[in-house]
Amino acid sequence: MTIAPDRLAAAFPSAETSVSADGIRVLLLAPRELPDAIRRLRMRLDMSASST
């Protein structure tokens, strides 16, 4: 799954973004933000799985 950078920034406004050496965009989240990020991703994956 790929997400446009602007959608990624909107979904995680407090996260820093970076690009790894192999060109993969990554998010840098504070540890306290991980539970919320996991919930968001699970909801998104559940919704996309049910729409197929």
C-alpha cells in the first residue's frame, strides 16, 4: 500500500517524515503516539479489506 505524502502528513500531523536510503518514505513517531497510529492503521486496513 502506498499513500501520497500529503495524505500521510494529514493522517499523522505531528510525525516527521523522511526517506530511507532505498527511497522508502517513513514516518518518525514519538513512542507515545504509537498506540494511536496502530489503531488508525488497523481501522484503515479493516476498511480496505472489507471493500474488496
